[in-house]
Amino acid sequence: MADTAARLLAERGYQATSFSDVIAASGAPRGSIYHHFPGGKDELVELAVRRQADRVIGLVDGFAGETPAEVAASFIAVWRRTLVATDFAVGCSLLAVTASTDGPLRDTAGTLFGGWIDALAARLAATGVDAAAAASFATTLLAAIEGAVAIARAQRSLAPFDAVAARLTSDAATLVRD
């Protein structure tokens, strides 16, 4: 149910994702959602975005041994494949939560975005990039790709995404190593 919720959030956003939608898309019995998520929709959404964040960190961890440009290209490729495979239907569940909620869920998304930045920075630092430069570039990489995904979805075109991707990959190749 949480994985289905994450996908629906990434497709439709927070406001347009309901318990009924999650039940229908996941095939879960109606009673199970209320049993597992007595705190309601926000409890389900929090678990969904936490699981999604963990998956992204796992992907970043898999970039071990890559150069800075390869780390950037690998991270970017994940998002590009998602856009292509879903015909621009799927974006980022964390961004969806950030854009349409406030309070604890937005705070959770902010913390999880921070975890992605930390994971990217650690992966870049492991290549020999100065820690401060790695952190700065990781922030730029995530912010730029999130924006590029949003624009690509809105325009139903890879052109803006690919332009941002090329610039980020080029910039990553110039990162100063210790």
C-alpha cells in the first residue's frame, strides 16, 4: 500500500491521492488500510515517502566507484528513465508532498530531501571531491533535476530535462578533487 501510495503521489499529487485510490490500485482489502494506518492519510503518505527516499538512497549507494560525472549521470538517468517509461506521468513523491502540504509532512519531505543531498554528497566525496564542494554540488544536482523533471512533465518534453542534465554532468566533471 505504501509503495502504491508513493507512485500515486508522484503521478497525481497529495490532494488527488485518496485511501480509495490506494486500495483500488494496490488491490488491498479496504479494512487493511485502516488497520495499518489508523492515523489516516498522512500516516500512509509519511511511510510512502520514507520508503521512496530509502530507495533513492539505495540507488545512490549503488554508484560506488563512479567518477563525479558518472555519479551525476547515473542519478540523472534514473529520473530520465522514469519520465520516458511513464510518458511523463510520474514525477517525485517528495516534491508532490512539499508542493501541496504544510506542517509535519512538509517537514518530513524536507528532512528526506536532506538525506538525498547527504547521500549524493557522500558519494561525491568518496570520489575525492572536497566535502564542501560535494555538498554544494549535491544540492545543485537535486534541485536542478527536481525542477527539470517538473518542467519536462509540464511540457511533455525531454528537451528541458536533457539541457539541465548535460550542464550538470559537465559541471560534475570539473569538480575539484582533494
